[in-house]
Amino acid sequence: MYETIKYKVESAVAWIGLNRPEKLNAFTRRMNEEIQHAVRASEDNAEVRAIVITGEGRAFCAGQDLTEVTPETNLGDVLLDLYGPMIKEVANCEKPIIAAVNGVAAGAGFSLALACDFRLVSEKASFVNAFVNIGLIPDCGNLYYLTRMIGQAKALELSLLGEKVTAAQAEQLGLATKVIAAEEWKEQVTAFAEKVASKPTMAIGLIKQSLEASYHLSFDQYLKTEAEGQRLAGLTKDYKEGVTAYLEKRKPHFIGQ
Ligand code: T3D
């Protein structure tokens, strides 16, 4: 049913492969909507406990397909109607999402990687905050995430210069969870995704919510939110299993409930 992405679920991991390799996986309206749909389907599927977004071919994603926009396009409307909902689906997903950045991530492709919880970065990959190169500003929450991750000075530098950041530079900046050698790419990404999928999924969702809430709440409000999150985590089967396994001096077996 998907035309512009590949989608499969294997060993509790949903794999979303951006699939327009001849265009460096640049976003079309259709691809944007399909990503949104696939993330939602993964969120709704109890079998899925981690999501990986990656690119087919040599790129991760080159941002908006520039052959699809015209001078008449209202870019504000495009963001509000299309990119905003897609990036919110990723950002608000309660399950862990991994960007497996196999190659260049530019423009909104960079933003998509930033909205994920982890960035596994191939040694062949790079990031380009390309918006300024065509006279635009970073979008899809790009500056929101970038400033938090690497600080204002570096976020500005990347955004104002629009130059390529290599995998090694991304690691130094703190953008990469891990840089992976090309020959170990598939097995290391799979092992990482399966490790994440074996964790207590409900607690992960609550940790993500708490962290996000910390940016918007007073300390008092935050402590209340945290207490509610912990109350919910304490009701899960995985919490009971975690404590039991600890006391029995064995590894816990979490089921994501
Ligand atoms: O609706 C709106 O516009 C608002 C939303 C905006 C969100 C955005 O994402 S704006 C930013 C859009 N993206 C860019 O400006 C990036 C443009 N691409 C590049 O800067 C470079 O292609 C890359 C740095 C990504 C990769 O460079 P390189 O040297 O590895 O590859 P290349 O040779 O430049 O590209 C290969 C082909 O892909 C080429 O086609 P060709 O000549 O072989 O037929 C190139 O035109 C095509 N391609 C790459 N990026 C895009 C693209 N085609 C359409 N749209 C693209 N974004």
C-alpha cells in the first residue's frame, strides 16, 4: 500500500525505509503522509516496541523535493498542513524511534533525524542544514532540537553556513548516538534496535514525556508530572518484573506492558 516508503515489522522492530533513492529520498507530499501513517501504525501495533527510520540507497533524506514546489507555493501552509503533523507524529510517539542515518541528511531530512530519540550514523553519512542555501529558514522543529542538542552557537553556525557536517564532526557535536562502520551497518543497527525494543516500553514513553515536559513547566509543575509518570510506571508489569529480576539477581525479561 505504500509507494514511497518500505515498511516491515520484525522482532518487535518496525522498519521504515524512505524509498526514493534516485532523488536521495527527498520528501514528496505522498512520502510525508506515508511516514506519518507508518509511525502511527507502529504506535498502534502492540507488537512493535521500537521504530527505525532509515533511507534506501546512498542517502537518508535530502529534505523537500525541490522539483515539487513552485514560486506560488505557500510554504507556511505546507509546514502547517503537512510537515508539522508528520514531525509531531515522530516527536510525540511514545515508542522509541531511531534514525538510522545511512547517508546524507539535508534540510527537513536533517530535521526528521533530529526529532528521533537516537541517531545511529554511518561513517559515510553527513548532515547539511541546507535551508539557508536556498534562502529558507530551518523548519520541522530543526532549531528547537538543534539548539537543545548542541547549543546556540553551534546551532547557529550550522544553520547560517549550511555546510556539510561529517559523521565524525556530528559525533563530536553530540548529534550522533554512535558512528558505525559501513561494513557493520546492518548488523549494528539491528542489534541496537532490538536492544531498545527489549526495554520497558511504557517506561520509555513516560521518560520521553517527562523530558519534554521539563522544557515547558515550572519546577513544581514538573515534579507533579513526574510523580504522575512514576505512578503509571509503577502500575506496569515491567516494573514488577524489573524489581523481581533485581532481587533474584537475574536479567529482567520485559514485555512492554
Ligand atoms: O515545501 C517547502 O519547500 C517547505 C519545506 C522545506 C523543507 C526543506 O527540506 S527545504 C531544503 C530542501 N533540501 C535541499 O535544499 C537539499 C538539496 N540537495 C543538496 O544540497 C545535495 O543534493 C545534498 C547535500 C543533499 C547531496 O549532495 P550530493 O553531492 O551527494 O548529491 P547531488 O549530486 O547534489 O544530488 C543527487 C541527485 O539528487 C541530483 O539529481 P541529478 O542531477 O542526479 O538528476 C539532485 O538534483 C537530486 N536531489 C538532491 N536533493 C534534492 C534532489 N532533487 C530534488 N530535491 C532535493 N531536495
